[in-house]
Amino acid sequence: ITREALNMPLIDVADAHPGRCYTPLAGMHEGNVNALMLEAARHRAQVKARRRMRTVDVLGEEEWLWQALAETLGYRPNKLAMTLLAQRLPIADLCKISNDAESVIFGAAGFLSAEIHNQAVGDSRDYLRSLWETWWRVRDGYEPAQERRIPWKLSGIRPVNHPQRRLACLARVVSRWKEFSKACKTISGVKLFFEDLDHPYWNHHYTLKSKRSERSLALIGADRVSDFQINHLLPVRLAAGDTAAWEFYQKAPAPALNEKVDKASLRLFGNTPERKKYLRKAWQHQALLQIYQDFCLRDVTECEKCPFPEQLAQWRG
């Protein structure tokens, strides 16, 4: 029955209600629940490590790192868009034109036009002019055809998370790529790198045509840095049994609660105060995501034939 369930196609979403697994989990000792979730989190890290290895075999270490960063900066609504852009603009090519990379990134993303320049005010117009002075010379080699334009999602995005700000972060990383690549080889290095990353324009602007903000804006928030570490940098270390990486992984605080994690926790633990205990750490979110993917999204029978409740009974035994 487990093999049959795992061979089923993934469904898009699972309903947000307690599943059949809620009853056996409610009667399970907390230590056993934690052990079960740690195993799920460890399995997820191994899956990610294998996926990384396949990508590195095809693209190489540097391109994998570049695409992983772009995917992270895209977060949920623009993950595909950022990944497409990173694929079209390989880091090896951008490093060769590092002085022009910022203009190329914004232009290839579809954000440089006469219209946007006319709508900008003050120093935004000055910044756009500096981008355009480079872009008009090189655009023939990078501007996508209309049918291949990057599919950005702009509605419902917090201003500080606007994709234009994410592109600015990518551009600054390109300008310091060797330093960034080296920083990613240590657990604390990438955090220190991003704490030192700034931009004279984007430190005080939300978009290419916005007024200057007196508030200082970080190019990338702590949640995104943690997400980059948890989802991309740590899995290979965890899969290799790196003790320091495992200790860091278990202590990392949980990011903001997303829809999938929320649904998974509701299906496993019900809408009770108890489930909050399993939402405090990043590894708990990873465990819930893996269980949600392996069982909830593969079950088309509304829990009736899902093998997870029976597996829980065996785990208890």
C-alpha cells in the first residue's frame, strides 16, 4: 500500500482539516513524535542533497549556487521567474561583464523601458538613467522576445519584497561573486556576507520608480538567508553527517508560517494549542513539508487509503 501511494501523482493542495493521522499522533509520546519528525527532516535533507548533486553534475557548482540563490530570492510567488532569469543569465557570463551586470539583469528581467523612466521621480530617474546608458548598448543580446518575457507576479507583494529589490540583491552578489562563493562554504559565512551587502540606491527605495525612503532597507532579510541555508547550503552537509551543521540545523528558528506548513500541521496535530510546539524550529517546518509531500499530496482518497496512519501505529510499536 505504501508503494502504491508513493506512485500516485501529486495533487496541487490538500484540504486543511485534521487527517486520520491525527488520532495516532495525539496518543504518541512527545519524544516519539520528535523522533519521527527528525527522521522526516533528515530524509528531506538527503533528498535535497541528491537533487543538488544531479544539478551540479550537469551545470557545475557555481551555476547550481547561482540558481539556488535566485530561487530563494524569488520566494513563493516569483520562484519560477527568478529561476528562469538565472538560467538565461548564467553566472559565468555575468562575471565576465560584472560592470554591466546590473543593467543586464534589470533589462533581461523586462524592467527597463522608456515608460518606467518617465514615471520615476528624483534620484530614481537618475538611477534609471545610469542603467539605461548601459542597457541600450547591449540590449540586443539579452532582451527577450515578447512571448519569452519573465512572468513576474507583482500583486500582493510587500514593498520590501518587490522583485526589483531581489534583482538588485542578485546584481550586488554578482559584483562580489568570488567572496560570496567562498562565504557559502562555511555555516556562518553566508550570514556575515549578506549582513555586509548594501546598495546606495536600493538601501532607500522599494521600486525603480519610487520616492526615496528615509527608512534603511536591507537587500535581503534574515528569513531569506535562513531559507537559503536550510534549503540549499546545509542539506549536503547534513547528508554527509556533519555534526556542526546538524547542531545549527536543529537550533535554527522557524521562518514565517507558510500555507503548506500550516496545512500539514493542522492535518497531523489538529487545530489545537499542541501543534504550536511543532512549528517553532526550521527543521520542524522541513519535516512537516516532507510528510505533506509524501502523503497528503499523494492521497486522493481523503485520507481513507493513506498509509501514514498505519505506519504511525508501527512507529509507536
